[in-house]
Amino acid sequence: MVQPAFQLGSLETEIVRYVSNNPDQSGREIAAALAKERSVARTTVLTVLERLRTKGLLSRRKRGGVYRYRSEMPANQAMRGTVKRFVDQILGGSVSPVLAFLADAGELTEQEIDELERLVKDQRARRTT
């Protein structure tokens, strides 16, 4: 089943990735962690958290009077729309520059190589059906 592709801005992408890796944190904790990496106001982070919740990418539960956030899907799945937009708009729809980058990027982990091999197998299987 193909999952929907979300178009995420850079701060949205960063927040989804952070919440995926650090579930059950409050908006204040998320904002404090992001403030270490970039200058962003807590109110901005709270607004983006709510926007991501509305999109269905995050959920929240109130515990001890504080909302705690969780990702509703793996970060890599949520990033697909961002990657698609990059490939379409910046690379003109061609994935060849991405493949060239991966080839030159240095040593890939075994897990990354396995994932690439799985993707190639999936692509070949789609062509034969």
C-alpha cells in the first residue's frame, strides 16, 4: 500500500525526525532540544507541533497536565514527500544525482546496503508484473 506523501518544510522535517527518535516529550522539551541546533522560538515549535498533529503525523496525550507527543509513522515514511519534492523540483525528476551521491558518499552501512538491495528488488519485481 502506498502511503501518502507529505510536503514538509525544514522545521517540520526536523521536528518529525526529533519526535520519532524521542517520543513522549513535551512541547517545551522539544523546543529546548531544537533551540540547541537552531534559533527557533518555543511558540513556533508549538505551532508546528499542532500543524503536524493536524496532518496526522504526530499525536499527543495529556499526562500530568502536559501534552506529550509521539510520531504516528516512522520518520523515513514522513520524509518521502520532502524527498519527492526535492527530486521533482531540484533534480528535475531524475534520481540519478541521488544515486551518484550515494556511490560517492563514502562507506554505507550494511543496513543501508541491504535497504538499497531491497529497493532494487522491489523495482525489478514491479517491472515484471
